[in-house]
Amino acid sequence: MEPLDEATIRASFVNCSKGEARRLSMPGRLGEVGWADLDFLGWRDPKAPANAYLVLPRYGEVVGLAMRAAAPHKSQLKRSLCALCQTTHAAADVSLFAARRIGQAGKLGNTVGTYICADLACSLYIRGKRKPSTPTPRVSSTVDDEVARTMASLNKFVDEVLTDNA
């Protein structure tokens, strides 16, 4: 992923108001982000952990989504699968994230949800730079194949958010 500045990130959000985008917490120091290891930038607000954000390159543009995380699962015994990167984690380490749809549908409260690694670090799990708390063998495929599958799943989620079906 190409490095992004704060103005580009804030301007990228499609499912929140400009005021909400201006007020959201940024992901720490952008100069210290390991952009080369990321396919998308994802973070949670440290002051309001239910607030989460994804920013990704999409068809030559940058698209940002504001999301809400469901309450974390308490079990460390059960396992859950991230719908994006297909990494298996303890159930507490995968969250249901809901994003408001754009347009009238979003104004009516319509959302789209999917299960994603709670720390939004799918790119790092794919590359083996971060290990899940309950490691499982990965499917024997290349990193490029896993990145392509993850981004296809993420783009499908974004397509749903960008659908105003009111």
C-alpha cells in the first residue's frame, strides 16, 4: 500500500459525514506505519474501541469506511474465522464489524457486517508478521494469492457498503 497522509485518509471516508471524518481518531503516527506490509490500513479508536476504520486503495482511489465493532466474545476456547484473510483465531480475537451504508439507506440505519480480525491486522497475518493466539496451519498458497483473496473479500464488503438500497 502506498503511504497516505492524514488529509487523504480523512477525505476518503464514504459512509460518514465530513464532520465525523474530521473528528475521528487517526492511527497513531502515520510516518511509522509499515506501509509496505499493508494491503489496507485498519485501526480502532483507542479512546472508543467500538469505533473502527478501514482505508484501502480501490480502483485508483482511496476509500475509507467507518465501522462499529460488536462487543467482544468472551471465549478463548472457541475459534472464529476472519472473513477477509481466513485466519483462525480465538473467538475473542475476531469481531463483527458493521458499516453504515451510503446514501438514504445509511440515513435509515441500514448497515452491512462481516467478521474481521479484531485488531484489523489481516495483512500482517497473511505475511506471517503477526501470529494468531490459536495458530492453525495456513492453506498452502502464496502470499500473493492470499492477498488477492483478502482484497476480493474486502472489496465485496465495500461494494455492499456502497450500495444505497433504500
